[in-house]
Amino acid sequence: MTRPNGSARRKEEERRSHEKMRVEFDAYLDHLRHAREREEFDHYMAERRDGKTAA
């Protein structure tokens, strides 16, 4: 088996770095989605509690 040269090693490090950033970004987007869902749910519950929903 041959050892990767400097260029191949750099590309692999970049690929790993990009993959790590993608995973972190996906987690961030997931967090934002949950926060928005929570905000919408809390708003819905507040309206329901205050009797503002239409039947």
C-alpha cells in the first residue's frame, strides 16, 4: 500500500474538515427548526389558554 503524498493528505484533511462543518451546520439547522416549532407551539398554547382560537 502506498502512502498518500502531501497533496492527497491535504485533500483528505479538507474533506474531513468540510464533513465536520456540514455535521455542525446540520445540527445548527435542526436546533433552529426545533426552536421555531417550540415558539409556534407556545404561541398556539397561549392563544388557546386565552380563548382566542376560532372553533
